[in-house]
Amino acid sequence: MKLVLLSGGSGKRLWPLSNDSRSKQFLKVLQGPDHSLESMVQRVWRQLGSAGLARDSFIATGKGQAEMIQSQVGADVPLIIEPERRDTFPAIALAAVYLYSVEGVSTSEVVTVMPVDPYVDDAFFTKMKELETVVRRTDAELALMGVQPTYPSEKYGYIVPDESARIETEIGYPVKRFAEKPSEAKAKELIEQRALWNCGVFAFKLDYLINLLIEKKLPIQYEEMVRQYAKFPQISFDYEVVEKAERVMAVPYDGEWKDLGTWNTLTEEIESSVIGIGAVSPDSRNTHLINELDIPVAVLGVSDIIVSASPDGILVAEKNASPKVKDFIKRFEQRPMYEERRWGTYRVLDYKKFDMYNEVLTKRICVSAGKNLSYQMHYKRCEVWTVIAGEGELVLNEEFQFLKAGDVVKIPQGARHSIRAVTDLEIIEVQTGSELVEEDIFRLRESWDEIVDYCHRRKGITPERAGRQHRFS
């Protein structure tokens, strides 16, 4: 069985920690086995490893999340990257075509798709393996995991099984119909009919989806699908495939499952009332403080609230009202102020626009030891780097030099540059230019070995000579 994890979204319901670049699955607020903080994606990937599923797993995501996934899960995690955000049907179709035409996966292989961020216990992944059994033992086109409801929720879709036609294997039911986010009263009726929450986990044989794409006259070769991706219908897999399938089975799961998509649900699973610098008074019951700033925050005598502070903003909200934050913050339009990358993190300290031709952006960049920025250049800005901690190796227009705390480097517009951290490295970067955007990055090489080889070749240095030259390492 191959497993595809879907990673997308902007997670605005968990603002200000989440933004357009850092979705909810990347927030390190859950306690891991060693008592360190981990994110939802790190927790799920760890659980997949324990269940023996990680080696056959892929993460389907957009370009904007690729580096953060590599930073949190590992640089070698297999990624299937969408050219642009569409919806779950194009994303899953792209993943299926990648498995078929790039990985060479057999069309008889069962593919299971799930979100990257459910909060579940380890038994969930054991039960998930039964989806493959259902697909192989029955004539089902799709097999879905359904969670036994614990209350009549209006937030989830429901799977209504046909219990009168239980299959002989005693592991699932044919699906009678679906109900999309009903009212509370309707949800109670559905639960009486033994309906299950639709948790977005389903399985199919690869040939089912490949043949479906052929019927729709859509490409089944990865490179061609990437070229035509913008033309794909922007529609969910549920609407385009699941609800149109003729033979669908449901496998019930009676265990822990939560969607930690709002502050009130997330804080139920956060063990400490304070994360970051600050304090909550003892008389503030069921109150959580999460502070990513370098200044203390104090909460006194206020119960049932969430206080969250980050470079993107500060939220103070009653927990029951916190699901409304997504709509409330639409009035705020700003660039993400904090991001994780494959090499480390950066935080925006200040931004000023003085006139239509002059912007200044100040960042604090942290590069982890042994990691490096890409060899890149900018056409619309220059930069000044001040090293405030650590040591590193700079390359500027193919010239290498050693940097330490206190050193200042000027990077002119159009200059080729990169840096590798020898120890954990912190830099204050001041950008000045006419347009300070991520799109103004032209990447020449990514890995440090590729950068060194590229620079030597541009300088006419042979590999033999390069091997004898001094390296800062």
C-alpha cells in the first residue's frame, strides 16, 4: 500500500501563529514522547514510522510548504509538489499520476490518501491498513475510513452506511449516502442511523483513478499533467469522485480522532498553559498563553481565553469565539512575518515603504549548523548582512570567505551569494529596493556541494585543483 498525505491550507483559524506560509500542521505546540514540542505533521510522520508506513508514504503539497516540510520532517521526505493551489481532486490526481508514471507503481497497488494533520492515536494507523483489505477483497471502487461520532457535530461531513448489507469479512459496510455538515438536529438523526464522521481518509486501486483520468481525457503522464495543471477543475475529490462512485465501502474506527483546526480544540491537547515567555495567574482557569515574541506577556484573572502572540500579530479571544478569527482578520493584509525553511527560520523585524521606489525590510535569519541558503541573486534589491552569532562560510560572486559574529557584508543588486552555517548562525539582514518580494529570487544552485562545484567551474578551477584548495568547514 502506498500512502499519500495531503498538506495544504493556510490555517487562518489559528492566527497569528499560522499564516499563508505556516499552516496549522506546522505549529510546534504539541508535546512529543521526549517532552519536546512537535508539530502535527511531525507527530503524524512519527506515528507512520512506528506503524511501518513511512517508507511507502509521500506528502503532496504546494511549493510554498515544501521547505517547511523538509525542515520539520527531513530533507529526504518524498514530496509531490503542486505547481499551484487548486483543490483536493487535482492534488490527488497529480499524486496518482506521479506514482504511476514517475515511481512506476503497479496499477494494482492500493493507494490510501489522508490529511497530514489528524490528531489520532496509534491504533488509527493499524485500522487504516484495513482499507487495503477491503479494496482487495470486495469490488469496491473506494474504501473510506469513518470515525464513530462522540457528539452531534455540525463541523464534519457524515458517511451513512448500509448496515443491512454488511460484507462477509466483517470489516466494513457499503455506503448508502453522504451528508455534508448538517445542523445539530440532523446530526443527531444521522448518529441514530449509525452514521460515521468522514475524516477524509480513503483508499483505491491506482488503476481506478488512472482510468478515471483517461475517461475525463486528462493526462496520465506527470510532466504533461504539470503543464496542464492550471486547466484542471478546482473541485474537491469528494465532489468530483467519491460522491459519484457507484461502489463505496466504509470501515468504522472507534478511537481517538480530532481535527485541531481551531484554538478551542487545539488547546485541549496542549499540556502546558504557557508556551514561550510569560505567565498566567492561577485564577485564570482554562486559559492558554502561546508567545513567540521576545518580550514577556502576562495574563491575570481572565478565564477560558487564548492569548497568542507572534510576529504576525496578537490575538486575545474567548475560546468559544476563537473559530471566528478567520473571518475577523480578513481586514488585515500583510506578508507573513515568520517562516520556516529547509535551512532554518526567518522573522521579519521591521518593514517600511518610504516611497513608490524605496522599501526597507529587516529580517532576523537563523541558519542551522551544516545548512545553507541557495546560491541566488536579486534584481530589485540589495542587502546588508550583519552576523550577530555563530560562524559561517560566505560565497559572493564565486569568492569564498569566513564570517563570524560582528562581520558585515554588503550584497549589491545582482550579486550571486550564499552562506553555509558552520555553527548555528544568526544574521540581521536589511533589504533595500523597489520591490521586496520572494519572487525576486533567482536560484542558481541549492546544495552546498552543487554551489562549490558551480563556483569552481565558473572560475575555471578543475576538480583536481578544487580538491586541494582550502575549505572552511
